[in-house]
Amino acid sequence: MAWNWGVYQWQEQYKDGEKPNGLDLKKQFNAIKKEKFPFVYEVTKYASQQPFIQLQKSYNMFFKKQGGRPKFKKKGKSKDSFYIGGDQIKVIGKKVKIPNLGLVKLRENIRFDGKIMNATVSKIADKWFISFCIKPSMSYFEPCENQASVGIDLGVKSLATLSNGSFVDSPKPLKKYLRKIKRVSRQLSKKVHSRKKGDRTPKSNNYKKHSIKLAKIHKKIADIRKNSLHKLTTALTDNFQYISIENLNVKGMMANHKLAKAISDMGFYEFRRQLEYKSKLKRNILFVIDRWFPSSKTCCNCDNIKKDLTLKERIYKCEKCGIELDRDFNAGINIHNQLPIVHRKVTPVEITAMDLGVSLLNLTSIVEAGSKHQKYLIMSRFE
Ligand SMILES: [Zn+2]
């Protein structure tokens, strides 16, 4: 709208033998906008500023024969958009504060930490979008230069178990949704089974309602998990130069519980994707161990393999050396010790010698521990 006004004025003034420019047009527009375009005045000053900057740029391109003559924009066809400077915008949780518009709810959280440089609000079809230009916080690019190493065992119940004895808890809402998903899928399967064979009548509305409900919970779980995985992978790549993970979620494969498997698989691929790109940025060394390595069944103390380990056994008891420890912790150490750096091998004995008071981390403290200098996330004690 401000753009179209600008293009029109430019053409007219040019015809009249004047030399229009973006800055003058903006001033002229501002002088009349209150009266002629009251709604512009209501939105934000950027809605009437940025188009003229763009207009000047487009005409410059046109004069240099680098682009076509600026055209009118059809409403609805080209996207309606306006620009907001970073200093004018504020993000509070899932809401964004836009000058003169107030708080606007966002559909999802902003994925990166960092300073918002600017944002563009645009309307595509009948939906509004906002894209942020973010300068990531230093931690995204600062190479991880310590010598610390870690092995990570991913789970469903706890999000991850680290070889230094830290347990990263799943976020609470996740547990709530996991219970919910079980309930809804049970209801849904009852509805499927109650149908007679060969019944070709369309599925009931109730059935459809339940499938939508189920899909929504799945999405919610994926989002929560993704979010907490981001926090975890940032903390890991900030604190450990050497990171060891498994190639496939073997434990998920072993589990007969289809749901648990699906959810942990999903998390696993996302976890690996995040770790890979963050490791590249921060120059961590990510080591992915062979998919057939029996990380759960191997004793991290004496390398004995316990073939009959069942999923129910939460405590790993080694019949050969007698050690007893949490099964995921055992797996985490094994995954760590697969790092091709021999002197780094750790045993649970060394770890119990550590101050275990800090080993039971939940995710919140991991997030706070995101800085490089948190001692308890760094395994330098083993060197
Ligand atoms: Zn043993």
C-alpha cells in the first residue's frame, strides 16, 4: 500500500519533470498518512518506512539496469509485508511484541538463541508469518576447545544418560503427554477392533475426532522433545569436545513397545541431526559407534557380556566382577569408551569417586549449565 503509493508518486513526479527519491517520498507520505491512511499509522512506523527504502533500492537497480522498473503490487497476489527493526521487537516466550500491535502469539518457539536483528511480518494467503533475522549467541560458533569427552545413552523415560553419571530428565509435560497418548491410542484401537470385518461404512466422526486428537498429541510430543533436545545438544557441544553416540537407537529396537520405539526413534534422529550440525559449527569431534555394539549388555567394568539382560532390569548386575549400576549409566560409559582415544577410558569406580551430589541433573540445570565453565559437566577429572 505504501509501496504502491510510492510507485505511483514516483511515476507522476517523474512525468512532471521532478527528481523523486525514496526519502522525499517517505516524508510526503508521512505528512498525509494520518489523514489518508489512518490504518498505516496504527500498525507500526516501519510499515510506512521500509517500503520507501525498498523503493529507492529498486529504482537504483533499475537505473543501473540491474532490475526492472518497480511495479505496483497487487493486493493478495504479492505478499503484504512490513519490516520491524530488532530494537522495536521483543519476544516473550511464545509471544512477540510488535509496536502498536501489542503481543502477538506465535505458533512455535524461536529455534535459536541470540539477538534479534530485525523481523519481517508478512501475510501469505490469509495467514500471517513473521520471520526473524537472528544473530546467534556466541556459543553457536565458539569452538569447543576443552579436552572433555562424553558418551550419551538416549532413552525414553529419561531423555539421556551421560557417561559422567548425569541423568537428563525428560521434560515434565512430555510424561503427561506420553500418558495421554497411551490412553487415546487405546480408545482408538478399541474403535477399530469393534468394526466388523468387511464393514465398508465410513468411519465414524468419533473415530476421526480421535485420530486427529492422536495426531495432535504426537505433534506436541515431537515439539517438546525437539525443544529439550536443542537444550541438551547445545549443552553437550559447549562442554565436551569429544562426543560419542550410538548409530541407531538399539534399545528402542529391542523394546517391543511400538509406541516407545517410535517416540525414541524420532528423538534419536533429531538428536543426531542437531549434534551433527552443532558439532560442525563448534568443531567438536562426534563419534558414532557401530550399530551392533552391545552397549547395554556389556559390563563397563570388565567387558563381560551379559547375554540375557532383559529390558526390565534397570540395574546392571555383572555376574563376573560383581559391579552393580544403573543400566543406562553402564551403557553411557560403554558408549564413551568406544571413543578411539584409549587413555580416555573411564570406569564407574572412578566416577563414583567423583562428587555424585551433582550427578543427578535434570534438564533445567543442564540448560543453566550451558556455559563452558560449569565444572560438573566437564570430565577433565579423568585426565
Ligand atoms: Zn563386570
